[in-house]
Amino acid sequence: MSQGSITPVIVHWNPAWGPLGEPAMRARLAAEGFHVSLYHYPPGAYFPPHAHSVHKKDTVLRGLLKIAWDGGSAVLEPGDMIEIPAGFSHSAQVVGSETVVSLDATRES
């Protein structure tokens, strides 16, 4: 996929959705048709540039996770979700000394 002018979409948790936590985040993602898995990424974890064959949302429940792509980057904080289209090259890195707790959500395009 040519990334061209594609920029991943970041959504911040809206308190109107209820208290931020794994059950509420998981329910929100499942309602959008995503399959959800829980991951813990230790400090220093780094995932070099890669792409997925499915549409993804990476979410953060705890810690800080930097997502970078050609021409940009964002540091996700608790409650943040980033949409990554299928075929979009990106990397990920834990920022700081706290383990990142993340919900990894995938959906067929």
C-alpha cells in the first residue's frame, strides 16, 4: 500500500463512554467489529517498522506507547486509540519506565 497522505487517526477516550478501563475499552472495540487481545509490553520494547494484513486499532490502558510512521509519530497515553489501516507501515516503542498495557484490536478490511 502506498501510504501517500494517509495519517493514522487518533481517538481519545471520551468520559461520556464511562470510566476508562479494560472492560469498557474492550466493549467499545468489540462493538466496532474488532477482535481484541490484551498485551503487556515491558519498558524498552520496540517493534521495528512493519505492516499488517488487517485493519488495526492499538489502544493504551496504562503507560506510554510511541507509534511512528513515515512522516509522523504520536505518543499514545492511557485512553488513546490509533487506527492503522491494513498495509500501513509503522513501528511501536514503549516510552519511559512503565509497562504498557494495551488492547490490540484487529478487523478484516
